[in-house]
Amino acid sequence: MPHVTSREFNHDVSAAKRAAKDGPVVITDRGEPSHVLLTYADSQRMTRRAARPSLSEALRMDDDVELEPGRVAFDVRPVDL
């Protein structure tokens, strides 16, 4: 993963943007990683919601589903106190 200092980034944003086309670019501040530059497409791929349905969407039932619950039989016994 390419690294760019904050100073280099501020001096030549276009170069950092070109580098981000090949993958994430780490921007360092005083030698420590502080930010990551991604293309918008990469960001969308990482945070895509369409691939993962929400909980309510996952639990939603289609109208075509028929549910016929069976009867439950209980064994009735006298209570011994």
C-alpha cells in the first residue's frame, strides 16, 4: 500500500488521486498513518448495503408464503400437592 506524507499530499493532490486508482493510499502525519485515500468506487464496494439486506428485509416474508401451524397436544395430568 503506497504511503504519502501530509506535506506531499497537500503539495500534489493529483498524484495521490492517481495512486488511489490502483488501491488505497495511506497518508501519514509525522510518520504515523492518519488517513486513507480511496476512490469513490472502492469506498462504495466496501460499504455496499445492497449486497447485505437489513434485518427487516431479511426477515420480511413474501405474500406467497402459506403457514399452517400444526396443533400442539398437551398431556394433562392432575397436580400432586
